[in-house]
Amino acid sequence: MNESAWLVWAAMGGHALYVWGSLGACALLMAAECWLLRLRQRQLLRDLPQSPTRPQP
Amino acid sequence: MKPGLNWFAFAAPQRFYPLAGRLLPWFAVAAALLGVAGLYIGLVLAPTDAQQGEAYRIIFVHVPAAWMSMVIYLAMAGWAGAGLVFNSRLSSMMACALAPTGALMTFLALWTGALWGKPTWGTWWVWDARLTSELVLLFLYIGFMALHGAIEDTRRADRAAGLLALVGVVNVPIIYFSVKWWNTLHQGASVSFTKAPSMATPMLLGMLVMALAFWMYCIAVTLMRVRAIMLEREGHTGWALAARQSQPAATRPQVETR
């Protein structure tokens, strides 16, 4: 595809805001969920105690 | 006990934690590959819709998100029910791991639905049976998480939130059949088991591939979250400390030497 064909495709027949707004929100929030979970797992592993302890009452 | 593979062995967090860790990359890779393939089919190969033009392409994320919002709720309620009946630790952890992803899928179904409604119906939102029952689903997920978070004793929180999840199950068939039971602005089911699909083949294929991608994504993030929940609840025990040894060195705590 040449440049103008790409632009026509990206314009989505005048519905670019709706189509890309939907796909973008999905991509953004799903990426954020993965990133936050990775961060949480790393922090948890870092903060584990050195030896088994009794649970806090 | 019968010989062979004992599936109940994996109900113990110390066994499920490494299993989930091994399965996770496969689901993540499958989600990424299916997502790329589904978007290519949906955005490039699928033809323009005769009635809705290009706006219909929102279907490739809207329908999978909406399906997953209901499937995850059923799975969450199933695990919560198992947790109530068998009092097993893993069941309640699974229910808690599913809730945020279920809420995300419900939010995405509503968000993409609003962006689809504006160009096709002329409105972002109507208090129609399908939309309202999906909004109730979002509140059920939020209620589950809020109730669980509000009770300090984890086992009591599991039971209270589990009961709420089970009561809320009644909403899922209401969402699914709302387009049949009531006269709604929302269109009928896109795919049904009883009649031939009314969509062009690439449209249907794109939607099914995207639905599979969402399935794989949801399984992958749920496995990630259940591993985190296991560490949060049982991080003080011997198995969790042993699990850390299998992690890359960067995530291990630095031992101070003097």
C-alpha cells in the first residue's frame, strides 16, 4: 500500500475516532494490566522474608 | 486413590504456583499471535459493512470483550462456589484473580459499545436491557472486589465475596438473553449455535480469532495474578521462599555483605 492508501485505511471511512478509540482503549488497558501485574510480582518477590515466619495475627 | 495423574494435587498453591509459571508464557505468546492475526483479518482482510461502513470493525474487540466479561463471571462464581463448598485455598484465590480482569473486560465492552453506538445509533448510551444488565455486571465485579477488600480476615472475605459472586450469577443469563426477552436497541446475537452465521466469512473468522486471543489473554493475566495472590497470602511459608530461588537474579533481594 502507498501512503494515501494507508491514510484512507486509517481514516476508517470517517469513523477513525470510534474505531481507533475502541482498539486503542483495549490495547492501552490490557498493556497496563500486564505491566502492573509484572511490577506487583517483582515487588512481592523482592519483599519476601529471608526465612519462613509465622503469619501476622 | 487411583494411580496416574492426581489433578487434585494441583489444588495446593505450592504445586500450582510453579505450574502456572510454566503455562503462563504459552498463553501469553498465543494471545499475542492470535491478536495480531485477528486484527489483520479484521482490519485489513474483512470487507466494509454494507450498512455500518467501517464503524462495524469495533466488533472485533467489542464482542470478545463482552463474551469474556460473562465467561469470567461464570468462572469466578464457579471458583467462589467451590471455595465455599470445599473450603480450598486455591479456589478462592482463583476467584479473586479473575475479578479485576472480568471488570476490565466489562468496562471495555461498555466503552467500545459506547463508541460503536454513537455512529450507528446516534447515542453513546441508552438504558436498554442489554446495556443496563452489562453495567450491573460491572457493579457486581466492583462489589466483589470492594467487599473482599473491606474484610480484614482473608478467609471471611473469601466467603462473603464468594456468596455475593454466587448471587450475582443470575445476571449473566439476563445479559445473554436480554436481546431476545426485551425489545432492545442492541442488535441480536452475532453468532448462535442454532442458525447459520449472517456475517461474511472474514468478518466471522476475524471475530472468532480475536475471541480466542482474548481467551488466551485472560488466562495469562489470571495466572499472573493468582501467582501474586499466592505470594501475598502465603509468602511467609517455606514453599514461597523456595519459589524465589527459581526466579532470575534481578528480582531476588540483594544480600548485604560487610
